Amino acid sequence: MSVQIKSSPKLPLKFYMNVGVLENKQTMINNSVNVKNTLESLGYHVDFEFFKSGHDYLSWGQTLATGLISLIGYHDER
């Protein structure tokens, strides 16, 4: 995937990525970190975090709000 990213024109995008510490290190963790590093080397903003779980619905529910806040921001209207 990094080769495809490098060969694409830069777009006005920002990214949120996460990966669980219980994921497969060779496939999920290393590939995710590689994509993050590639995006950052091309000047993209990447919010990246590890979470204490694997690839399951529980972890998605816990990190969805963080991802949305990262991408669209937080607006307190009190």
C-alpha cells in the first residue's frame, strides 16, 4: 500500500488510524505503522494510536469517537 500512496498526488486529507496491541504484529501492526510513516513522510497529518485490545466490536466502539473528533473536531456548544 505504501507504494500506491507514494505514487498518488497529495490531497487535502488528514488521517486517523488505530491498531490494537493484540493484533498480529507482522500483518496488522507493522503494516499500519508503515502506512502511518509513509503518510507522514508525504506531509499528511496522521493521528495514530494503539489501543488495548484486538480486532473486535468492543474496540471499535471505544475508538470511534476519538477518530471522529480527530477528523472533524470537537465543538462544545454550551
